[in-house]
Amino acid sequence: MRTDNKILACVDQSPYANVVTDYAAWAARKLDAPLELLHVIDRDSEVTESEDHSGALGLDTQEQLLTELTQKDQIRRKVVRDQGRIFLNVLRERALATGLSEVDVRQRMGTLLEAVQVQKDSVRLYVLGRRGASGDRTQRDIGRHVESLVRVLKQPILTVSNEFVEPRRVLIAFDGTQMTRRGVAMIASSQIFRGLPIHVLMAGQKAAGTTSAADRQMEWARQRLAQAGFDVHTHRAQGDPEIEIAKAIQDLEIDMLAMGAYSHSPWRSLVFGSRTTDLLRSATIATLLLR
Amino acid sequence: MDSIKQDWFSNVRNDLLAGLVVALALIPEAIAFSIIAGVDPKIGLYASFCIAVVIAFAGGRPGMISAATAAMAVVMVTLVKEHGLQYLLAATVLTGVLQIIAGWVRLGVLMRFVSKSVVTGFVNALAILIFMAQLPELTNVTWHVYAMTAAGLGIIYGLPYLTKAVPSPLIAIVVLTIFSMLVGLDIRTVGDMGELPDSLPVFLIPDVPFNFETLQIILPYSLTLMMVGLLESMMTATIVDDLTDTKSNKNRECVGQGVANIASGFIGGMAGCAMIGQSVINIKSGGRGRLSTLSAGIFLLIMVVFLGDWVSQIPMAALVAVMIMVSIGTFSWGSLRSLKDHPKSSSVVMVATVLVTVLTHDLAMGVLTGVLLSGVFFAAKVGTILTVESVSEDEGRTRNYVVLGQVFFASADQFVDAFDYKEVIERVRIDVSRSHFWDITAVTALDKVVLKFRREGTEVEVLGLNEASATMVDKFAVHDKSDGRDMLVGH
């Protein structure tokens, strides 16, 4: 099986795993790329349990404790490993059922960040859930791993939410910056949206009036995509990009959004908030983040 | 954010429970270590509270317990005896400053020069020092004290067979205290040993003259305290790393220990460091996060300040029993069994570390001895791994020497002796491609060999110097320079 240029689907034991698998399988078919399902066992999340509060130190306590903890860990780890394997195999069957001929699975100990970094040279697209296993408990809009993962990775990342909808119309959030121009070029040269109509939306201050710079940038995007054979529709909207993008998604019946992500430093995001996070929160459809 | 959540709040219930167990075990230890250092119990109790709280935030190893320790206490005895408490507080602050510097210059990496045998020796010596510090409480006393100590040990080791839900050292202390008060035993109590805290600690600046003379007095102690403190902390961090199968940030821990000690000095506490026994107790009780260390410090202060009257009634015999438990738990009994299996040099290093520490009452001296001895043994071992093979060629006109192994100060003489200078021969080839020249002594030895052959009228060729060795030879060798013969005299 080919292992380079693969689609890496990051799954955890949550309802979102099915959706992640479906989108990853869709991307693998479109790109004719190998698919790998990655499940990370985050051992830090394990909470300890101890019945021994005696506080007594006997002969060679430290050695005995090490042996005891190792044995407990070994038993627990085996169970987790087996559960993970079964879970991954179910997802593998699901991906194969969509018509793919090969799907690889991989289970790793450690953190998700470490796991994806180890493989970053052989991956062309990451697929991950916008929320993870703890999503239902924490009521978070965006999973805690998403931002740190997106900031570290340089490849495109497809973040998905609650259900799989085969993409039929795509919206590119475009603001003329270097990052979004690179994104347009990337999409133009990729097979992923081949055959789908593409809408390009410029929203916010830049779209206001008829500034010649905005016009030129929009025209550049239109031409770049049209030359690549896409059916392109351009839109301009004045107002808050977050609201305008959400509105366009609804009005144009868009089912996949592509946009640049986290172009500002984490410090700036901490102080002023992050537009990417806001957009991810408001967009309920699958979103392709371009870096 | 993730790591804050992970370090602090991933194991709240168990961390708080473990913190409570640790706090209960810390009370007798902090008092006993103050007594070892020759200061009031409140000095050790304030220090333990402060160090535990500060290190919970500043340390590099979640789940590790730091407080006033025996290892540090034995270093300060003379300073307190000769110059008094205020100098100890100043030395504590200076220790903290030195530890922060050590962290900044990443001294944590020096731990790799401390071999396992030295670490075992340190731990064993520490256990012996803790035990020896109890002997004054057990000499020239009535039989009641022995009976109380024995009863204490009985409860500490017996109770866990019945229940592990409560700390058995605490039960031993409570039972013995109540018994001694009811019967009205005339034995020494904690109250007899000095002042206990009755209020929260306050900020104060050590009352010492800020001049060079003061620095001269405290610096040697601070240096030793820094070294012993960091050594025990690094070792304990490694133990906790192993037990929890997670990694610690050793350099952050060095800086954290420094910050904690500075804080301790400024609230009237003694210097401290990580504690092997308490950290093991913490992990054993389910503590893993920073919350366990923080709660241990806070519980300790609450209990001591509000239960001070009861604490002063604790018989010293009960504390002695707890300290004997700590020394038994700290000693690596397995190391005695492995004395016969381990290489002799490792055993000698371990025993030497213990002996020097126990004789000098100075853990730093013991460790230094151990590290130096390990170095000497290592050099001797590697030095013997050197062979020189030879074969004659060209009908006896040429001899090829092949050098295999490490050439450095310990093997240089062996290297020089391996050649036959008196052989009647026209040309010598020395192939050093499978050897390495480590230092000036090695280069000098190569010089010597080449020049000795030349004196006999033999042509010499050195082949296959690896890059690093070649750099050394280029820089320091004389045999390849025109006036080599004259320069050699200078070697």
C-alpha cells in the first residue's frame, strides 16, 4: 500500500469518528490518495485510582510500587489497545464500503499533536472532527486540539462537524491576503473540488465600495479558478465576515467552506480573539483550512 | 491551557486525598528535620508549607513533594550552631539564587555524570543519616521511650494490614499522644523542642549584615545546600518519572527549587528540596498533579496553626518511630542484595558514597567522592580496551601497526609501550583508523611513538586519523612539524 501523500483521518472514540471517516473517504476517492485512520490513546487523560492511603513506607517500597503500577498500567493499556483496535476496524470497514480499495489503520500512544507531527511529511490532507470525545461533556464549540493542531501543521486540514453531506457546492472565503491567494492556487491545482461549482466570497472592510485593489484581487481569483476549469461565481458582501459567510452558506446552499486559518500569532489571538475560531464556530458545515 | 488543565485538574479527588496524607506525614518530618538542623520546629513547618506551595506552581515535576528535608538539615547544623538562625535564613535565600542560576545554565544535564551507584549510595547514606539523627532521642532515656517507639512502629506497620484508608503514621502519633497524656508519662514532647507556629508566617528580611564577611560565612553552606538540594530533587524527579511513566522538566525544577527556597528564606523557613519518601507516599496514595503538592502544603499549615496545642503534646518517641519508618523506606535494601551480583567497581562506588557521607555528615562530599570514583573506574576500564596488532611486509623492511581502541590519558602509556622501537626496520605504518585520540595526552603519546621511531632511523607514516583525532593532532602534535624533535623536550 502507498504510504506517501496520504489522507490522514484523526479519529477518537466519539460519534464524530464516523463523520471524519466519511469525509476522509470522500477526499481519498476524489484525490485518489491512500487513506489512513489514526487513533491516538492519550495516556495522560487517565485518572489514577488508589486505595492505599496508609502513608507507610516499608522495605523497598519504591521498587514494589513501581512493579505494582507497571502491572496495573499493563492491564489497563491492553484493554484500551484492544478496544481501539476493534473501533478502528469498524471504521476501516465503513471506509472500504464507500468504494475504496485500501484503508490503513494506525494506533499510537501519546498525544495527538505528537502523532500527527511524526507523520507530517507523508500526509497531504488531514481530516479531523471539530469536537472530540469530550465534546458532549464540555459543550465546547471547538475541540481543544483543533487550534494547536492547525497552527503546527502546514498541510490543509478538513475539519468536520455533526454529519456527512457529500459536497456539491463550495465556498472560498477570500480576502486577497497572501494566505487566501495561496489557498485559491492550491484549490485550482487540486482534484478535490474538480467538477463542483465554486463560489468566492469577499466579505468585510475590503469588500466595501469598489476599491480597485479588491477588484483586482477578486478578478485574479476568478481567472485562476476559471482557467483551471471551474464554474466560478464571485460575491462581495459588506459587513462582518463571520455573519456574511454564515449568510452566504445558507443562501447559496453551500456544503463545504474553504478558508485560510490562523494567520496571526497565538498571542494576538489570545488578546483579540481569533477570526478562524469564530468562523469555525459559526460555520456548521465541513471546513477546509488552508495554511 | 491544555497543560495547565492536565497538571492541575486532571485528578482532583485523588490529588486532594493524597495531599492530605502527605501533609499528615509531613508534620512529624518537618518537626524532626528542624530538630536535626538545631532550630525551632516552626522553622521547618513554615519552610515545608512555603516550599510545597511555591514548588506546586514553579516546579518542573507535577506530583513531586518538596519541603524541609533531612538531607538539607544535616548540612545546616554547623551554620546554625556557630552563627545562628538569621545566617541560616540568609544562606537559604542565597541557596535559592544559586539554584535559579543552576537552572538557567541548565545544570540539570550534569545529572548524567551521576551514576546509578552514586544515586543508590546517596539514598542509602540519607537513610542512615535520618536514622542516626534519631539516636540522641534513644540514648540515656527511660524504658518508656523504647516502648513507645516500638508501639509506634507496631501501629505504623501493622495498621495497613487492617485498613489502608487512613495514614498509619498519623494514627500512631494520635494514639501515642493520647496515651502519654492520659497516663501522664514524663517523656520529651515536641513542645520541649522549641516554639511551634501559632500564626501564619510573615515576610521578613534575614537580620544579617549585608557585607562580604557574611557572604564568606554563608556561601560555602549555600553551595553545598544547592548541590544537595538539586541532587535529591533531580533524583526524586527521576523516581517520579519512572513511577508515573511521564517526563519532567529538570531545568524548570532547578529554577523552581530556587524560587521556593528564596520564598522560604523570606518567611523565616529553612532551605528544603524534593523528598524521596514523601513523593513515593504521594504517588502511592494516588497523587499525580500539582494540586497534590499544593494541597499538602496548605493542609500542613492549617493543621499546625490550628492544632498547635495538640502538636506540642506529641511525644518525641512517636516522631522517632515515624522517622525510623522514613529511613527504612528510603534505604534501598535491594542494593545490599545486589552487592554480590553487581560489578565490583559499582559496589565500591556505592559503598564509598555511603561511607564518606556518613563519616563527614556531608551528602555533597559523598556524592563528589562517588562521581570521582566512577570517573576513575570508567577511565581505567576503557583504558584497558586498547590493542595494537602488527604484521611485517616487504620482506621485513616495513611493519604495519593497527591500533584498535581509545587512546587517552589512561591508556597513553599502554599505547606507547605497544610498539617495538628497537626492531631493525626501514619503514613503519601506523593505522589508527579504528582508534580515537581523545586528549592532549593521547596526541603527545602519538608524537612520542613517531619520534622514537625516527630516532632509530625509521620512516613513519600515520594513516587513517579520523576527523576529530586529526583536528587534535593538527593542533597539538609536533611529530609532523619540522622542529618536532626540539619541541618534544617540552612535553
